[in-house]
Amino acid sequence: MSNFNSQQRLLAVCALTGLVWAGAAPELAAEQGASALDFSSNDAAWVLADRDGDYIPVPGGPSPTRNDPAHPHVGNGTGAQPTFRVADLANPNIKPWAKEIMKRENDKVLAGGIGYSARSSCMPAGVPAFMGYAVFESIHFLQMPKQVTMIFSGDAQVRRIYLDVQHSAHLKPSWYGESVGHYDGDTLVVDTVGMNDKTYLDGFRTPHTDKLHVVERYKLIDDGKTIQVTFKVEDPDTFYEPWTAITNLRRVQRPMHEEACAENNQHLFDYHIPVANKPDF
């Protein structure tokens, strides 16, 4: 009986600690300059406001990749047969080498093949495509004085944003690069560089180089029910001009859960999920 009581007391302390931290985290963030910018308390989780997930163009500048109007995209949950995206290659801002890759991917889909996506392949999405993960599974924020951590609950992929610091002098390219940020009034500004060239920028399989530079601005709108993410993409080897777009994330009340993406995911289709050919222990 004493062990049972001890366990009960421990669980109660852990639960109380979690509640205290949930309330304290936004306050700690506020000490760093945030203005009640609370992405995390009360089991806050964030999913795409539009399940289709295509970026919203910002008027007055180059557009992100759009769907080829000759091949309309049909998403899941519409009652019709879903399709893979086919990129509109008429975008004048994309350089020829990138269009060649996108044409190859288009041709594969139009021939009845599978359109690659990081999520279906259980691979890192990179930036800004990380936000596009949140179709059904949610993204969670942990706000601390020196770091904001973004966790995708689908398979616990993590982005770390280091606050009020400069970029490292020498970066080895990685899947998510290095993100540094700061609070600018009611906005979290995130600057990311140092990404490798192994990811796509969107569901249309738009490639990029390791010169990719992304600046995101996270702002609460709609009485705190929506995060509006306005982001600028710059890659002089892929695009003639930088372009800007918007993604909206909708707030839901949902505790973070655990999911193993790669298990039992190869029975029907081959999404090229990485598989170890020997144990790592």
C-alpha cells in the first residue's frame, strides 16, 4: 500500500509541475520580449487551417508553385478519388534546372506513379515544408526563455529555434538547418539557413539548393485561434527573385501523442521509406 501511495503522490507532483510549467512558459517567453504571444498553454496544438495545405501567395510579388490547371488536385476527404499534385511549370521565377526536376516528378505522377512527399516517406520535411505536415496530426510549441521548440506529433520530428542569438559562423548543412529567432512585439521572427538540398519546398516537389534562406513570421490572429505564418523564401540558385507566401495554422485542444510513422507503412505502396539493413545496437 505504501508503494501505491508513493506512486500516487509522484503522479500528482508531476501533473502539478506540468500545469505550473504550462502557465509559466508564456510568461518566460514574455520576459524575452514577447507580447502575450502564447502558442503553447492549455494543451494548444496547431493543424493546417486548410487541409489542402497549398501556400497562399502574397500579392505584388512572385508566386510560390501552384497546381497545373490542366490537372486539378483532389485532396483526401472530398468523396472523390484523391490525386497527387502536378506542378504548374509556367512559373517564370523558377530556374531551368529546377523545372527539369519538377517535370520529371510531374511525368511520374501523370504516368500513374506516386508523388513523393516527406510525410508519406517518413522523412524530414525541411523548412518551410515542416508546417505542411500538420494536416491531421498537430504541431506543438514549447516556449522557453532561450529556445522555442516545435514538435510534430506525427513522428516527433523537432525544430529548435534559438532566441536572441546570431547564426553560427560555420554551418554544416542539415535537414532543418539552423533557426535563430526573436520576438518582435506580437510576432515571432525565425531566420533559418544551413539546410541541405535533400528536401522539397512544398507538395509540388519544388527543389532548392543549400543556399536556401527562409524567414518566417508567426503571429496570432482571429482572437488567438489561428497562427498566421508569413514566410519569405530566398535561394538565388533556384529562383530569380525571392518570394513570399502565407500558411495558416488552426488552434485545437489536443495533448501531444506518440506515433511511429515507418511501421507497417510499406504493404501497399513503396514510398521509399528509409530502412536500416542492419541493427544499430
